[in-house]
Amino acid sequence: MDISALSESVKKQIRLSGKEEADQLQRRKLQLRGILNHFNKQVAALPEESREAFLSMFYEALIKATFKYHAVAVGMISDDKLLQAKTRKDGDRIIADMSKRFDDILALYEIPGTL
């Protein structure tokens, strides 16, 4: 799923069930903590070379998923600010800021190019 489609999907989910999703936040944090603790114990039992390759692939998958949501968050913040812009100059400033934020994200995730 590309970032634009993910962004629209997330925005739609928030409109339809944002309150319910927010209510699940603490439960999901605890669930993830338990999952990761159990996961780490299982992975620790792998032979070292296999464990390191396995974790490298796992971290790559996490980085890709995190990047998409990170980019969506920046876009949503910018969308909200654009809706509140009073002048075209304000809008231009917001767009320039969004572009810088995206460039910073690309650098952080070591993705070449600019958005």
C-alpha cells in the first residue's frame, strides 16, 4: 500500500472509529510489550548467526511499517495546519515546513531523494 492510500485509510478509520481506537491504546501498548518480551525470549534461543539475520529482517520490516505511519502523521499534521491557514503566505509556509519534515524523515530512514 502506498503512503497516499495508507493516509486516506488512516484518516477514514479515525473518522469512523477514532474514539474506539483511542480507547484501545493502553491495552495495545500492554499487549505489544508482552508480545515483544515473548518474541525476544524465543529469538534468543536461535543460533547467533541465524538470530542476527532474523532480527535484521525483522527490524527492516519494522522500519518500513514505521516509515509509512511516520509519513502519514506528518501529512495529517500539515493537512490540519493548511485547513487553519488564513492566507496564501501561511499556506506556502506550511507546505515548505511539510517538505522539510518529509526530507528529514527520508534522511532519518536513509531513503534517497526528496518528496
